[in-house]
Amino acid sequence: MDEKIRTLIIDDDEDDYILTKDLLCEIGENLFEIEWVSLYAKAIEAIKERTYDICLLDYHLGVHSGIEVLQEASRFNFNTPVILLTGKDDHDIDGMALRAGASNFLVKGAIDATGLHRAIRYAIKQKKEEQEKLKRAQYYDKLTNIANFYLLKEMLEKSIAEAQRYNRKFAILFLDIDNFKKINNAYGHRVGDSLLVLLVNRLKNILRKNDIVAYGGSDTYTETIARMGSDEFIILLLNTNIHNLPYITQRISDSIKNSFYIDDNEIFITASIGVSIYPHDGMESDALLKNAEVALHNAKLKGYNLCEFYEESMNFLAKKKLELESNLYKAVNNNELLLYYQPQINIFTSRIIGFEALLRWKHPEYGIIPPNDFIPIAEECGLIIPIGNWVLKNASEQGKRWQEKGYNPIKICINLSKKQFNDHDLLDNINNTLENTNYSSKFFELEITESIVMHNEQKIMNLLQSIAKLGVQLSMDDFGTGYSSFAYLKEFPINILKIDRSFIKDLAAGSHKEISIIKAIIAVAKSLELGIIAEGVETEEQLEILYGLNCEVIQGFLLSRPVPEDEAVKFLSKGNGEPAADLSIFKNLKKKLGKKH
């Protein structure tokens, strides 16, 4: 037997109540469960404390009115549909009732059982639709029509309860699109939104329906994934063998890498994924989400298009990263940053021709921290700009101090990050640094990477040309590891190519592939009248091969590790004198292999 319709009748006239009750009985003898109140105070008490399917409200309630009841009901989130009953047809009352929240307005004596039944059914149906709409707005993402964070939390709580009951495991995949901001910047937010919708549809298609869940109304899991933020998604894998997770995540990554077509644009994206597993990585929803996000962040630190499974050590690393980020804000003001200098030598003349200035952080607790451990943090939190300006200032000041002590002028090379190139004040900062320190621009070299010139070529071209006009030298680092378009070398005002250490590390007699690549890079540099520096030279064998290939300048541990300024002095010379450093290994090259110049 179906549940009865819980009905509240609010009417101060018993005869009118009986007439209304008779109409309800005519509709169905056992269809309604009726409660009658005749006093305003009792009516307010009923709507505050109990729930109903329908409320039939008389307009006249002694000194009060049904409108007052509606207004009071709205204060208590009374979600029951209300039909206002009155003794006469009055458009003013009708309008006030509807504005106050009534579902309908009926005139007593002018309605029969059929009309009342129709009004009740419509009011209940309308209220249910409104509630479903509100629920959808509350629990579903408007753009992609999938679950949002609030619904995800409910899903997780239910999933954890079921997993506990049946001793099951399940996984959370935290997925983030790599560099999604660039999509919005390049194509606009409309295309970005379309891409998100297409991505969700693709995820739905590539995962089996029992892999992923979302709230589909009532208490059943029927849909797909949850959207956490702009370009972040959660996938719950409930009925999946945990051992198959690497295969599933790879399937997701491979599918996302396929191109998307929007408005005649072919767009390629990748995604990073972090994975946590219940109960191993957390017994509660917050812990599982947090640990999946920690794994995601770890994946992003290693690069793009990667998947990482949560490990307990990641939390320690995440906490340490937060600690370092907090400390990094104080590092500049506390004079904890310092520069180390790695010399560069012309192996044909055995003369030191420059230093590369390399940043270090002297942490009060952890000691010397290498740049790979804190530069990514600085870029992420926006500190790379002030830190970069600090490097420009301090490197040029140090060069000037050496000159004032009588040492021969020497070139100092400084690395520039991609974010520094996006800083509108970069050119002014370089110019002001040179002017304030009175350091000659011809001894000042800025080092960029191939990847920097690949984005917004015209803007970078204009900036580099403006820097070159200041007299500053420009070198391209890591040459040969990226796109290596010779057009860039011809069009951009590059003065020096640096052969990446990845080509040098395996360089040995018989390593024909590395030798051929290095020979080609040197030939390109010489044909364009560019200087050439080989990075990462660590062995005498590498040195001899580079000497034979006519590579003029080298840098690496064979000559010296990066050293603080007080140790760097030994590589400097005064007048025609020799530096204090032992450079005999380079001088003996000429004797062993023959003079090149």
C-alpha cells in the first residue's frame, strides 16, 4: 500500500475544515493523513516542528491571515507546498499569496474534489521539481553537469562506509590538466570551457561504468566524475582491482593526449594524476583527498603528464616544502642568499674568461640548499622575480668589487627564468642594475633556455633585442635538448651557445653519436659566428675530445665546482699575471695534442 499524503489543514472555521476534509475523502478514502489546526500559534508550531506533503491554508485566521503564516513559514525553511484557500476571488490576495510563497490560490465553494486533487498533485510535483533543481545546483557542476565538491564528500562518506562493511579497497584519482591557464590565455575562456566539457565526455567513454561513480539522484551511484576546481577532477574507482590502477591511469593519460578539436583549433593537452587508496592511505575522506592531492603535487614537481601514487614520505616532503616556502620569504631580507661562481676556461689559451653565477641558500637550519630544491618553490609562490633581481644586483656588484681590487675584468653569466621574462620590469631592472653598480655591460651575460624563446616569439624577440642594445651578452643554455630551431639562432641576438651536459656526460672515445651531435652544434655556432661553451665537463677524456672538436670554452667539475666568492678569487688574474688556481691540466693539452691556435 502506498504511503498516505501527509496533509496539514490550517483553518479557524470547523465547518470549513469539515468541507475540505470531505473533499479529500472524496478524492480517496485512505489517501490522506490529515492534521487540523485552527489557531495561528498552533499553525506556526506545526510548520516549525513537523513536515508534510501538502498544506491547505485558510486566508482568514482570526486577527491573523494566511499571508502572515506564509511569511513566518519562510523563516523556518518550510518546504511543504501550500495552497491558499479563501472565501472569495480576489486578485490582490491571489498576488500576495503567490509572492509570499504559495503554490496555488483556490476559492472555497468554487472547487470540487477533482479540482482540489489536480491542484494538490501539481503543487507536490512543482515542489519536487524545485527541490531537484536546487539539489542539482547545490551538488552538480554547472558547466560539465557532473558532481561537485559537496556531492563528492557525500559520495566518499558512503563509499568508505560500504568499504568498511564489506572489507573492500577503492582508489581516488586526483587529475589536473597541465598548463590549462595557457589554453585560456591563448584561445579564451569559452574555448577553455568547451575543452573541459569534451574532456569530461572523453573520461566517461574511456572508463568502464563500474570504474567511476557520482551521485545520480536518490541514493544510487550512476554518473561519472567530480569537478574539484577550474581544471581539477576526482575519479572514484570503487569496483576495480587495485593492481590494475597503473593500467587504468595510463589509459586515462593516453586518451587525454589525443587532440581536441574546438572551433577549427586542434588542441593538445596532458594531465597529471595523484592516487590515494583506501584504507592504506587514509580512513577518512579528508585524508584520502589530501593525500591524493599531495601525490598529484609530487607528480607535477617531477614534470608533466605523470602519475604518482601516494607514499607517506610525500607528506613529510610537502610539509618541508611549506616550511621552505615560508622561510624563503625571509631569506632575502635576512641575507641568507648567496652566490657561488663556477669558472669557464678557454682551453686553447688556458685563460679563465668568465664565471657563471649560481644561486645558493644558506638556510639557518639546513645549511647550504642547492637551487633545484628551492627555485621551483620560488617560481611557484612568485618570489622568483625579487630573488632574480637580487641575483642581478649582487653578481654585478661582485664583479665591480673584483675590478676595484685590481683584478682583470671578467664576464659574469646569470641565469634568467621563464617567469622573469614575463616580468614587464625586466629590461628596466637590468639597465638600473648596470647603472647603479657602474658595471660594464660587456662583462655581463644573461643566460636563457630554448624553451623561453618558444613562447610568444615576437615579444621575446623584442625584449632580447632591447637587452642586446644595452651591450649585454646573451647565451642559450641547454642547446640541443629542445626544439633547436636554427631560425632562432639567426633571428634572435644570441652570442653564445652552451652545449648541454646531457651530451657531455656520456662523451668518450667511441661514443660516435654524442661526438656527431657536438660536432654539428660547434659547426652551427662557428658558421653563425657564435661562441660555444661545453657544460658539465668532468673527465680528462671529455676534455681531450672537446679539444679535438675545436670546442673553445668548457665549464665543469674538471676545472672547478661552483665556489663562494672568496674561493673564486684564485681564478682571477692581475695584469699579465697568472691566476693562483692550478690550470696545468689545460696547459698540458697543447703539448699532448698539439697547438690549436
